Amino acid sequence: MPNKSIKISAVIITLNEEKNIARCIHSLQEIADEIVVVDSFSTDRTKEICDSLPVRWIEHAFEGHIEQKNFAVQQATYDHVLSLDADEVLSDALKQSVAAVKKNWVADGYTFNRLTNYCGRWIRHSGWYPDKKLRLWNRHKGHWAGINPHDSVKLQKNTQIEHLQGDLLHYSYDSIAQHVDQTNKFSSIGAQQYFARKKAYFLWHLIIYPPFLFLKRYILQLGFLDGLEGFIICKNAAYYKFIKYAKLRELYRNKPVTPAAQDSSLPL
């Protein structure tokens, strides 16, 4: 592929992000040729803040994280898109890397590490770092995929991916209560997505997998080096897995079925 200079459209989806959106947009202004904000009808000051900044504002009903992000990508003017969440910010080092890529675009997509701030502490272990993300790509070569609410960019086969230096800074939770609320919300979405796909559950999903995940995150992935916050993150990760499958079990048990339609792979 010949070297060439390109323009980038930055795309962000929002819902009641008055606390985060200005910080996100400011970090993009130096390197984005266009910033598109797709909002699902916020009721706070998100629109007011965006109206005061150089962005293109679009309102669109939310049908799911994957669906909303794919819609946002399609609203971009330029084919090379940089997709961020409203609580994410480009570090100075990452800005420099993206600026260099704009002058010499050679791959189909670019990854970089995401560094998360949890209740005021930067988390460098616990399975949270390095959290490699593909967020800069040619939209003709890929799209958002996955299972809601856990989305990721999927590129076509035989595409070239390169890794950029610098971190994407993620300002996640200000409080443990916020983390727990999000865990409850996301576990419900995840269980519903699994149920819609007829994904089976087994006893080990509830009894064995959660403590194994905690040990993996806290011991093998050095979560103990993140202090008390690391312990809380690892425990909550295990709880998320437990409660998601517990909710999936509940969905199956509450679904009216005939004896002939029962699936022996759902033993609980």
C-alpha cells in the first residue's frame, strides 16, 4: 500500500455525558479533521456543551452499543475513523502517534493500549492493562461487532494492523457504587444477549468460573499490585460473571417451555 496522507473523522456516542464530553472533545481537536457526536437524547447539559464546541451533533435512538457505534461511523465524512467513548481521552503520546499516522497511513487499522482510572487511581494490572483496543481504522475494512454491551472493532480477513505508542486514557468510575450499578446494568444486557442467542449455561459458570477469574486477575495478572482498588476490581469482575449467568439461568427458568423443548444442556 503506498504511503499517503489522510483525514480523520473522530466519532463519539453519548448519553448524559456532561461530566466527560468536553474533556474528550478537547483531546481530539488537535488531530481530528472532524468530530461527530451521536447522542441518544441526553437530558443533561451534553448538547449545550457540544453546541459550544466544534462538533457535528446528531441525535439517534439507542438500539444497542454496537448498533449505535456503527451508525456513528456511517455519519463520518472521512473513511478513516477514530472512535472514542465520551469518558476517554487521547494522551499526549497517543496524539503524536495518531498525527504521524495521518501523514503516513500504511495499515488498515491501528491499535493502542487503554489505561483506566478507577476511583482516582490508574490501574496498571488486574487484567485492565495493557487493554489493547482497535479504535482507528478504515471503515471500509471493518465494523463494530461483538455481543452487547461488550463491543469491539472487527476487521476483514487479511487486513494489516499496527500498534501505536501512547495510551488511551479511560476515566471509568468515580465511586464503587457507580461500578456496582454498571455491573448490574451490563450483566442484565449480557444475559439477555446470551438468552437471545440460546447460549447454554452450566453449573461451573456459577460455581467454578467466578473464583477462578478472581484468582487469575488478582494473582496471575498481578491485581494485588493495584492496592485495594485492584482487589475490588478483581472481586467485581468475578461477581459480574456470576450474576450474568445467574440472570441467564433466571431467564431460562422463567421462559414457558414444553417438556419436549427442554434442553438438557441447561441443568440448573
